[in-house]
Amino acid sequence: MTTTVRPVFESDALRSTETFASYLDRMDQWKSEGDWVPASGGTETPFTTRSGARLLYCYQPRSGKHAYLDLGTDLILTDLEASNLLAMS
């Protein structure tokens, strides 16, 4: 099973070791994994972290992955980003 890294939508998103076409392929692969839905059969509800971020725990049926959606930025967070917002590390 391969893991797809969430693209970072900033000016440095293109890795120094990849071509632009390769970057676009990586983004397409990431997008093709499907939509994120609220976890627990759709019963998860948004909550506010201690830092004030509003998060929703989500599930991606096609990949079988779980992750947090930051409702302020509308981005799925990496495990490290979620851990930082949840003050778990």
C-alpha cells in the first residue's frame, strides 16, 4: 500500500527534485483518492481545539484513511499538523 503525501499549496510546493509534470501527477493521484466524509458513519460533528481551530474527524472510504479537516482552511491535515493543533505532542 502506498501513501500519498498531501500537497502543500504554497510557492515551494514543487520539490526541487521533481518536474512540474511530476508535481501535477502527484496532485492528481492525491485528488483521485476520493472525497472525505464525516467519520463514524457520518455522525462526527465539528469541535474546537484548545488553540481555537475548528476540526472535523473525517474518513476517506476509497483509501480507508482517517484524518482531521480544518474547517478554517478547508484542508485535510497531516498527522503532525493535527497533533500540533490538538496539543498532543
